[in-house]
Amino acid sequence: MVVHSGTASIRARALRQPAGVEEALGRQVSALLTQYNATAASAQTLWDHLEPMLADHPHTPIYRSFPGLGPLLAARLLGELGDDPQRFPTARSLRAFCAATPITWASGTSYRASHRRKANPILAESGHLWAFSALTRSPGARALYDRRRDAGDRHAAALRRIYAHLLGSLHHCLRHGIHYDESRAFPQPQPQPDPGGDQPGQVDAGTCPGSPRAVSPRAGNGTPASS
């Protein structure tokens, strides 16, 4: 009985508005839904015209080979960057155009860096969405994000690092007409040799018997070992 009475009290209607106010709110919601449906239909019409054009473009397979870059983001980037591979001579110029590189000020011994706030809004939004989508599709992008967060970067700043890195790979792929390669875009760090140990296949000349550099561990300053 206690449970039944509690459920009944939750389902009971309360805090009703006057009938005229409720009718007005309902008409407002209906008008908003009409606007939403019209916007969705317009967007679908534009996409129906854009999709075959994107599929026929020779650079589309290169853009789509990148992690997190779906057809809509690829179309937005392609439309803003253009299809001339020689437009940006270096990856740095491409990053600067996309506002993915910081602005720096230097005077004497002082140095300050800040991200670019004045940028193409379409490229800025597309880059943020691209980097965020790449977190779950690229292990290298995820590792870079985690490293930057551990270094103290905020979420948006870490995503800009990923965006800049992916733009460099995009510039290389467009210049050479190749697809994205995760192993080349985010190479795994090679294990560093032990500074105190010998390299494989090498012999330390200072400890090799008969070597002119052979010295005694107890004899300092290069003094030959006494026999």
C-alpha cells in the first residue's frame, strides 16, 4: 500500500498552468517543431546535392582515410581549404591558416604564447570536432591528448594540439597523394639504449683486453693498469 500510494502521488498531475497559458505554450512548441522540421529538410536537401559531388572529388579518399573525419567534416574542410595542393607550401602555413598554431610574443627575455582567437569559424569548429572524434578512433591521438592533459593543458588546448598534428599529416598526404597511415602519423617511441650498458654487437674499447684504451677500473685519469 505504501508503494502504491507513493507511485500514485508521483503520477498525479500538479502545478498546472491556466488553460489559456497551456494552450499558448503548446502552440509555441508546435511552431518550434515546424521550424526544426523545415531546417532538417533543408539540410537534407543540401546534403543530397553535396554527397555525389564529394564522392566524385579525387581528394575525398584521402580526407576520409583520416580517423574521425566523416563525410560532413571532410566536405567542410575540403570546401574551406580548396583542392590546390600547392596552396599551402608548408604544413606550418596550413596550420596558421586553420588557426591551429599559437601566436607568440617575444621581447628581450620575456616570451608569451596564446592561441589564435581570430579565425575562420568553420575551420575552428570543424577542427575541434575532428580532433574530438579522433580520440576514440586513433590510439596515437588519444595518447597525445593524454600527454598534453598530464602536462597541464586544458581540454580545448589539448584538442588543438591534435588538430595541428592531424593537419600536418593531411598536408603531407595531399602533397604526395597518399592515404593516412597511423603508424607514420603517430610513430611509437623507440626504446632508448641504456647509457651505462654496451650496445648490441659492440665492444667497449676501454675494457677490451689488448686495446690501447684498456684501463684499470681502479686506476684513474687514464693511468695504465699495473701488471
